[in-house]
Amino acid sequence: MSEGRSNAGTTSAPTVLRMILGRRLQERRQDAGVSLEDAARALRVTSLTIRRLEKAEVALKPLYVEKLLETYGADRQERDEFVAFAERANEPGWWHTYRDVLPTWFSAYVSLETGARTVRTYEPHYVTGLLQTHPYARAVLGGGFPNADDEDLARRVNLRLRRQALLEKSDAPTLWVVLEEAVLHRVVGGPEVMRAQIERIIEVSELEHVSVDVVPFTAGAHVGACAPFTYFRFEEPELPDIVYTEMLSGAVYLDQRSDVVAHLEAHNRMSLLTSNAQSRALLNRMRKEYS
């Protein structure tokens, strides 16, 4: 990530493993007392290249990793371990096969989602992707990509549904979703699609690691009434908490502590505007309205 804010449309999309490796290389360099300039001379590159390697903005070549570790005084075993990690970090994720329909700025999101231990998301417009049914996803993506042909649209839908396998894993992350009531009133795909979608939300919310809060219209103005965002937390100590927020033609990834805390506090405050019982009652009422 860049220092605080990264427009993912302007950099290559880092994977979680690449981010971990970059930060470990940075820590190893600093522990060895090697400057960016000295590290750059060892590879015959600029200090900017070293900084980009450490920030996972470019791929980490195993030969570069080995040379850097040698410069930092690492023994053979440590160098071999880092090189093996670099080879793993450079392996494409499962989502790579969807690169024809997956924007670079969103491939980073899928990697973060796959590697996170906690995912907290706020959605004011649509049901979050991890909870969407096939018909609902097709209607949403069809509206978002009006010029897509049937094959292209089918692949986009399939990608979205494959992401949902994350919730079925034995080590699935904790998912906490906050939706605006407006999401349930926005008729996507017709009443039948909406009824099935609400039933899906109710079903998934019964999983131990999933929580769904619906902020009612009666909550009025509140701190989170803005753009959708997703917060990621990881087990690995090298990775900071990261917030993703999307725009029409790209996305921003935030890792500055002040930005992350502001979004986390907003998510906490919004969850206090309702309760599990109120959210469930609202979902059931809306399901009946679509019957």
C-alpha cells in the first residue's frame, strides 16, 4: 500500500502474501541497519524501487529477494526461506482466471478478503457481494455493466459467487455487515428475486461467524451515511488494518491509522442504531412484502 492512501487504479494490485513479504524485507533491512540507498546499490536499482518492493507495489523477484537478504547479512537458511516465500507470493490467486472481467484495482480487494480474519462492511445501496444470490448478483452487475454481453456478465456473476465460498471454510473470517434499510426497498430483479435475496440474508446471518445489522429509516441522519466501505483485519502482525472504499472508476485503500479508526468507529456507531432482534424483524417484514 502507499503511505496512507493508494488509488488502486494507478498501481499494480498487491496480494496479501506480497504485502507480508514486503514488510518483512523492510524490517530485515532496518534491523541490519542498511539504508534504502545501500540496498538499491546492491540490486543496481533506484532507492524508489526498493521502497516499492517493500510496499508490495511491484512483484518481488526471488533473485532480488536473495540478493537483498545477502546484503542484510542473512544466512543461507533464512535466504532460502525468504525465496520460497517470494515464490509463493508471486503465484496467482484463484481469481487470476477472471482477470478478463476483474479490474486491477479490485483484484487487490479479493486478495485482502481471502486473507482477512475479520471483514466489516457498510452498504447503503445494495446487498454486500458475499451475501448476494445468483439472480440478485446478475441484476446488480447487469445494471452496473449495461454493455456487457451474456458471457461477460456470466463470468462476473460467477466470480462474485465464487468469493462466497470464503464463508463456508472451516477457518472462515468473521463477517459483520451493516446495511441501510434502503437496500431492502431497492427492487433489484423484481419481487421474487428480492424475496429470495432477503431469505438468503436471514439464512447466512444465522451462521456463528456472520452478523447482519439493518439500520432503519427511523435512525435518521448518522455518521456512516456516505459511501460504502469495507474494513479488513489480519492475523499477520506485518499487516495493518485496511479500509477499502469504491468510486465509479476505481477504489482507494486506506491504511493510515487515523483513516482506519474513523471508519471503524463509524461502523461501530451504525451497529448501535439497531439490534439483532430489530434487524431480524425488519428482514422478515420486508420478506413478507415481497410475497
